[in-house]
Amino acid sequence: MTDFEIEHLSFGRETAAALKQMSADGDRRFSDWPVVYVINNDTHVYVGETTSAARRLEQHYGNADKRRLHAVRLVLGRKFNKSACLDLESRLIEWFGADAKYQVLNSNKGQVDWDYYERDAYRATFEEIFQKLRDQKLFTRSITQIRNSDMFKLSPFKALNDGQAAAIDSLLDELFVDLATGTRSTSVVQGDPGTGKTIVAIYLLKLLEDIRTLDPAELHDADERFSERYVADKRALLEGKRIGLVIPQQSLRESVKRVFRRTPGLRKVPVLTPFQVGESDAPFDLLIVDEAHRLTQRANLGPLNKKRQLITEKLYGTDDPTKTQLDWIRDRSAHQIFLIDSEQSVRTADLPQDTQAALVAEAKTANRWHRLWSQMRVAGGDDYIAFVRALLSDDLPAPASFEHYDLRMFDDLGELRDAIRARDDEHGLSRLVAGYAWKWRTKKDRSAYDIELDGVSMRWNQTDKDWINSPGSVDEVGSIHTVQGYDLNYAGVIIGPDLRWDAERGRLAFDRASYFDKTAAQDNGALGIRYTDEDLLALVRNVYRVLMTRGMRGTYVYVCDRALRERMRGVLGGNG
């Protein structure tokens, strides 16, 4: 289905008039046919779809922000229909946003990733259209490079699945009611790894900014799912409101900041640490908290201990050790939306499980709880997520194969490393990751090695920020703290000796002597809590669940403990 052409025209009143005349002369392509168009100058781009290119371009030229654009491409296809054009428009917006050559002027369209007749054939054509536009210098990178970038994975221009769109729809309804009545509120979005919690957070922020800033003349940009919010009374409710995004993990926070800096409408939205929220003198109207399970309770956090004490004293008049970062956020904001997955808590300093459960229960009671179910990251789908959960339990699942997912077990670390390097050469974004079962010698001696197995010597990640995209990362091993919240194409997971199989008791066991994440495992003196091996076993299982759900295309597994390796071989052996 390659029957398309791209008309390259100047953008101006004369072009719109010429298209009108061509339409009057009988050329239906410009007045009565689905068309996708791209308007740009050297720094900005706008993508749209219409059934009347002549009328639409004239309208755009009447907009002051668009008038500074100077070139337009009309993508014309004899077999184009409305559904295909909406899909192409959505993908071009996403690709332009992630390529980062231009700043994208589009608002969120509330578009859903729906199916339609011959979608696969049309999407093959879309990649041809992309290449033609790249040949004309509108893109700087290939589709593969774009898809592997943080700008793509964290883009606010995603096409939502039904569950995500329904959650955002309800969150907007609730928020506007609460703003209108002056009622404080707490909402929770809960979902397994890969269900798109971060996408919901970023998309919702962009949508709120669009609602309060969008020119009413541009309302055609808003999908009908959300268009009723683009009205004067909703904009008035958001006027002057202080809104922020809170992300506890440093690496993910820095990546989101980069995306926001490149996105008009999000540049002014602060991406905050929980400490910045606690230190803020001015309260927030709305805080969206991603990875809320990684908020912390009182614990030994080294140089941050004094800062925590000062914040707690400022907010509550005394250094109350029972106050958590969750309390800070609720104290410093009228409305909160927490995105959470309790099975991704990986340190004893993280919010206690009973605190997380109470937060979820409160949201359910107030009808402010939203569940994301559909797996978006892992090609193995929800069945694979359930399989991993069972694999890391005392009761093994039945052997399973996943049609679109490459799951393998390796007995030699060198072979695993070679396989991950090969996948990185083919697809990019393939990395080795491991549990924190080896000392981090290279923090003090960069010439040393951290992990030495099967005659292979490797180092932990040499940067804490954006490790996945850093030079040389394919030759290093990432820890949980560098990959949580990120997507890989292939993950090579090293299950270290901190997790072993106790054959006598017939259950998984934690080996404290092989666990080196000291801040994650230490007892909590401030609260008088001593953590047992059972407590830490639960966290280590969570670590490996997170690591085994990073790979979108596949996961390769190496197990250090011999008994655990043989046990898992019965389930994974047939997948190699």
C-alpha cells in the first residue's frame, strides 16, 4: 500500500488560496479527502489531519503562533481514510517529539491506539512516509533510534490504550469537581510493571496545561474524549494553579526533565524530589507522584538525614520520626495523584507496605482508585508478568512459551553477555542488569572489577544518571536503581547469590552475606525496626521481578545459585 505522495509547498495565504482554486476546479484532494499535513520552520513543527486541506491551512495561517511557520507538506494517499490519517497524524507527532529536531506545537489529542481495517498495511506505509520526510531533512534519526530514546518512551504525545484513557477521563472528572468545590482529594492509580503509569502521569500533565492555555480557535486538536474539558469554566478552575510532578528516583527524574525541556507546555512544570516538596514555602494545588512506592519513611539516608529532620520540624513543629515523604506531599498539596505498584518496593527505606495498603484502601473508599491492567511494555503480555511473579515464588509455574517474547536461560555468563551485545547490535537498548549481590569496588577504584563469574569480569554502572543511554553501558551491569522505571529491548538478568533455593525447607531464601545494598537492608534505628531475612527476601524478590520485566522484546536469565538454577531450568530450559 505505497500509493501516496508528498506535496511540498510554502505556507502562506497564497498557498491556501491556490488550494481553494484547485478544489473549485475539481481537484477533490484538497477539499474533500483525508489528508495529513506537516507545517514547520527551522525550529518548530505542527502536524494535523483534515478532510479539507485548503480550509484548514487557511485557518492555521490565521493563528499568530502558526504564522511563523513557513513550509507545509501535504501527505496525500489515494487509499487514505479518516482512521488511517488519525493514526498517521498520531505517529508523526510522536516521532517528531522524540526526534527532538523540532519543538512540537501540537496539544494532546487524547488519541487512543485503536484497531481499524488493514491497520498493519497502513502502518507499513507510515514508515515509508517517515523515510521520505527524513530524506527531506525533517527527521535526524531513524525510527529505531527514535523508538529507543527517552524522548519517545516518555513522550506526552502517546496514543493511549482504553484503560489509560479511561483512568485519565475519570481523574479529570474528579479533579474538576474537587477544584470547583474546594474539596481536598487523594487519588491512586495502581498498575503492574509496564502498564503505563508514567505515561498516564506525563500525559495528564500535558493535557492539563493544554486545557488552561489552548487557544479556543484550536479546539479541533482535542479529541472528543477530552474536548468537553476545553471550555472556559475548566480553564478558569486551573488558572494560577501550582502543579508539579514528583519522581523519587534520580535517574528517571533527570530523564523526564529533559523531555519536559523539549516540550512546549511542559517546560514550566516542575519535576521535583520529595525533599523539594517538603522544603517549598508555597503549597501546591496538585502534585502527581510517579513511582510513589519509592517514597521513603524515616531511615538512615546519610547526608539527607539532617534535611529530613529540618523539613519535618518545619511542617509539624517537631522531628516526628513517624512522618514519611507521603505525609509531606499530602501536607504541601491540596490534591494528589499517586501512581503506585507495591511490588516494586525494593528498599527497607521505601514506604512500608501497610502504609501503601492504607493509601490504596482510602482511595478505594473515596472512589478515587484507578486500576491499569493492559501490559504495554512486555511483548509477552500479562501472562508473562504473572509467569515472572510465580517464577520468583515458592511454587513454580508450569513451563510456558510466549509467542512474541524471547525468554531464555543461560548457564555461562560470557554467553549471556555475548547474546545481549548481539541484541544491542540488532535492536539497540539491550543491557545486563543484576541484583545487588556484589560489592561496588569500582566506586573507589575504577580499575577494579565488581562482578567476576565464569572467567568474565564486569563492572557495575559507572554513572547513576541515564545509565542506559550512557557510553559503554552495554559493557556494564546496571543495578535496580538505574533501571527502575525504564524500558529495554532485551534485558540480561543476573540473579545473584542473594537469592537461593533452600532445598531442605522447599522454599526461596535470602542470603544476607551476599547482599550489598547497605542502605536498602539496614535496620531502622529511628523507628526501632530490625529487618529479618524474611523482610529482605520480599524486597529481593521485588528487585528481580522489576529486572525481569524491563525487556520489551526478551529477557535472558543467568542464575548464580546452583540449586535455584536447576529448579528454574525445569521451567525455563525449554525456552533457550
